Amino acid sequence: MFSWAGQVDGLGRIELAFPTEHNDYPSEYCEVAVGGNSFPLVTYLGLRYLRRPLLARGELRVDWDPAVLSRNVYGTSRQRRGLRIQVAGRSYTYVQAGGKRSHELARPGAGVLMRRSSWNNPRTLCGTCSGSADALDIGLAVVLEAVYTRNLTMPGALVSIPGRFLNRCTFL
């Protein structure tokens, strides 16, 4: 199990754990979770790939309430391939920003830009808030850092095709 913990000014401690320690899901699934003093419980469940859940057929929940997720897998630009999230009466877009180590979660009037120390096995995560970003925005942005998001760009989707295909094959 991996985890990151840190402090957010004005909100206190936040912790990201993946995969979660206790779950009743089959072994081909992986769940990641974010929680903390002033943060809602945010979880993401998806098919396991390289210790992380995939975006495909994933489930995002905030305090056990499901989010509606959608994305255009045929889009060619980062914006068109972005993950669309509707939860708690808000609409978000989650896109790769710059290199594959940076992602941005945005809604009208607020945004959270996250950056990993490395793409594959990051030792640190850092984020910058803009506008009226709050605990929900930060929790969503942090939990998505533990999800396999390489498919948010066309080159990333092409590179990951062989691995995703082999991940679904069972060998005797």
C-alpha cells in the first residue's frame, strides 16, 4: 500500500491511500481514497492496471454519493479527451496539463493544478489552487493522482494500448 499525506493551508491534514487496505472487491479491481480533517471521503474504484485503477468503467464517489463520469475516447486534443465529472451539483473537467506529470481539475470559478515528482512512481505530489477552490475540489484532484490517467492524451492512449490489452488477458 502507498500513501501520501500533507497539510493544506486552512483545511488541515489530507491523506491519499492506494490501494485502500480494506475492500471487498475482486482482485482485478483497485480502489484509492482521499480523506482528512476537513475533506470529504473521495474514492475511485476501477480495474487494476500497474497498481492503479483505470479510467475506463471507473466509479468515483464523494461521501459514498456516485459521480457521473464521461470522456471522449476518440477526441484528439487534451481538452476533448478530458474526463468530465458531475458530482455534488458541480461540473468539472480533468485534463493533462503540460507534461504527463501535471493535471488540472477545473470547474467554473475554481481550479486545482496538481504535479507529481515523476510520472510512474512519484515520491511527492504538490498542488496549486486558483479561484474559489475548496476541500471538495482539492480532494477530487488528489484522488485522481492515484488513477492511471495516461489515456487523457492521444499519444498516451496509443502507448498504453499493448499493456491495457495484456492486462485483460489471462494466461494459464
